Amino acid sequence: IDLANGQGADLFVSVHCNASLTNSAAMGIYTAAASEHGDGWVLADVLRQSMMSATGAADMGTEPRPNLAVLRTAEVPAALVECGYMSTPEELALLVQPAYQEKLAQGIADGILTYLEQAG
């Protein structure tokens, strides 16, 4: 985040793959922002919808995560995206496929462009 803050970035997206110790059937796209208010939340929601559209993945929602430094310390709109659950065999099988990775990347890129267009 220091690089994004120091270089005048327009936004920040942190990309991850999720895992669950309690839900062996968890599947889908999840996003987070520092709070439910502001541009970070809008960015996270746009990214989630765009990624779901690109992949057909399930919706695991968007939630506030003020405890995450990568979101809390951003001076620009920031979102964290979880591309799927590595702990669920069916989703892991997708996550390792280059074609599915390309769909995820396209969904993230399209979401960023949509957010920037909406932001003006």
C-alpha cells in the first residue's frame, strides 16, 4: 500500500484466493473494503459483480474489514478481492486452470474500468 500511496495511484486492488476451515463447500467471489461507506466500498462491489459476471461464480458478498491494514491505510479507494476458495476441491480445480484465471483477471480489469468510468 505504501507504493500505491506514494505513487499517486487512482485505486488499489489486493488479489487473493480464499480458504475456509469451517465450510468445506464454500465457493464464490468475495470482496472487502475498509468500511461500508465511501469509494472503497463502491470499488469492492463493482469488482465483485464484474468478477461474477466474467466467471459465473457464486456470490459470497462484500463486507467491511476495517482491521485489514491494506484497506485501512490506503489513501485511495481500496478493495480486497477473493477469487475463490482453495479449500473447496471443485473451486480449486477451477482456480488452477489458466482459462479460469484469465476470466478472473478480465473480471477484475473490467471492474476497474467500470469503477473509473463511474467515478468520472
